[in-house]
Amino acid sequence: MNYLVLGGDGFQGYHLCRRLLEDGNTVRVFDRTSLNKDKLAGEGKGLDWVEGDFNDDQLVEQAVSDVDVIFHLICTTLPKTSNDDPAHDVMSNVVPTLRLLEKARTAGVKKIIFFSSGGTVYGVPETLPIAEHHPTRPICAYGIHKLTIEKYLHLYHILHGVDYAIMRVANPYGVNQPVEKGQGAVAVFLHRMLVGEPIEIWGDGSVVRDYIHVDDVVEAAIRLLTYRGAHKIFNIGSGRGLSINEIIAIIADTIRREPIVRYQPGRTMDVPVNVLDIRRAERELGWRPNISFEEGIRMCVNDSEIP
């Protein structure tokens, strides 16, 4: 099979591309950077790379040609800053995706698998754990753009028969997660503890999130390739909630370091708790997470240089 991974140079994209190449597939990466190109080149012979901006129609059209399935992981904004400029969030994510869908339709792409956000599209939960049929009331622009793309995927399926699947991923973490952008609590907290820097927490640390290892996320994506059932939306998480204070304690215990924690005022865009109901993915895909949070932290630590 020929796959296009939009955002294949990012954290989740890299791990997905690595798995696809290991399985003997042809993988075309589209991204504005090529930091992982050499590493991925060693994973298989079927790697192609298109470097450029998602708004470049000509490059996107080139990337879409002769591929069977598109994995859409490109995202230009972060939840914590998306409310600062909602127009930019729409123009750099939703509008280019609409152009992509039209190009995919005319190119005869068989399926699009979209990495959405299980942590933001639901908003403040009415029930826990949160199932796919839960109301979607995002309180940050990031969640709104993810949900908007979901709706356009459905529209293109109804109008043009383009098959799709949506992965509402919780909070992914794992080896090689970058810390420069300050995104990904696990990677940031682990890095700062290792180098002795303070950890800044918004609120009192009681905010609860669902953390899923990136290898388990990739496995779910692979299973969606052959899924032919009626469902289009899947929560991909651990089904277990951990507070910020709890994950700091687990990391500190694993590396045997005392964390320096500084608490800041809470943020309005942070929902108090988010834990996903993953029973649909378990039932329909035969998938369930295999890596516990504690084991995942040990894997990250073993891959880190501990001073």
C-alpha cells in the first residue's frame, strides 16, 4: 500500500511512519520540516519526502497523487494558544484541509484517517468516562477546528463517497517527544526534572487527563486501515485518568528525583477532567492499550540521558 502521512515529521507522525515502513509499505511524508528524515530512511526502502507548507496547493496536490490512504496529522496550533487568534487557527488548519479533501477526492484516495483531539472536542464532560456520543462543546479554538474538520470529512463521505475514520486521541506521550514547544506534559515534566528545572503547573495540579502511549496510538491507526464497520469516530485513550500531581509523582518516583513545582493561576481553557471511554475501539477494532502509564514512563526514562 502507498500511504501519505501529513505531519509525518512530528511526534506521532514519526512513530506512525516508522511502523508503516517496518511493515513494508511505501510512505510519503509531507511536512514543513525534515528532522526525522534520516532516521526514517533507515527503517525501510519505501520512503518519499515532500517538504513544504500545508497551504501550498501545488505541493499538496503532488503529495496526494498515487496514494491509497492519507493519515492527516498536520496541526499548526496548540490548545493553550489557539484562543489567541481563532482566525489563524481556521485559516491554517480548516481551510487547507478543505483543499486537501477536494484533491483527495479527485485523486481517488481510498481513505483518510484523521487524528482529532479527544482531550478538547468534548469540552467540560457531563459524564465520565466520555463516550463518542457525548456532546461536543469545545472551549478552545483548537478543539473547534478539530471538530470542524471531522464534520467536513463526514460531508465529503456523504457527497463524494470518500471513506474516512477519526481518531479522537487523548494525551499521547512516549520516546522522542519534543519538549521545545512546551506541549506534552509527560515529556516536559520528565525533561525538567532530569535537568533540575522547575515545573510550572496551571492551577493546583488536580486537573485530570487521559495519557496514552504513542505505540498504542499507532496500533489503533494501523487497525483502522482494515476496519470496514459502520462507526467512523473512535476514542483512543487509556481509559484511566491521572492528575497532574499524580504524573509528577510517578515520574519523580521512577527517576528518584525531587521535583521543583511552581503553581500558577488556573486557565479558563482547561477542562477539570477528561477521561475517554474506549470500549468502542476495543469492541470494533479488537484494540486496547498494552502499555501502562508506569511502564511507558520507564520506557521514556530508559531512552533519556540521565545526568
